[in-house]
Amino acid sequence: MATLLFVISLRPAEGVLIPDILQSTRGPFIVIISAVLVRFGSTALEKHSTKVHLLRFLASSLIAVSIGLH
């Protein structure tokens, strides 16, 4: 969705500033959308152990750290 927003914004934005801002905010949008999908999608379908939730949290944390380092 963030990539689609970026592509759509290229036409009205003649300069470089707005597409660059949208490009740099793509990572946090992906993390937020993924967290919402995991929260509402997987718990309704199946129950997981605490270990699975901790591994998913660790993976999400690594994604957030990699975005921060980028």
C-alpha cells in the first residue's frame, strides 16, 4: 500500500521532496500494517504458544531496528 501511494504521488509531485518523504516513511507503514494484520488475522485463525509470539516479536523488533539503521 505504501509503495502504491509512492507511485501515485510521483505524478503530482514535480519536485523531489514529496516522493523522498514518502519513500522514507514506507518502512514504518509496513511495520504498522504487518502488526495489525498479525494481531487481527492470526489470532482468529489459530492459537500459538508463547514461544511463537516471542519469536514473532523478536522478528518484528529486528525489522524495526533495521529500518532505524537504514
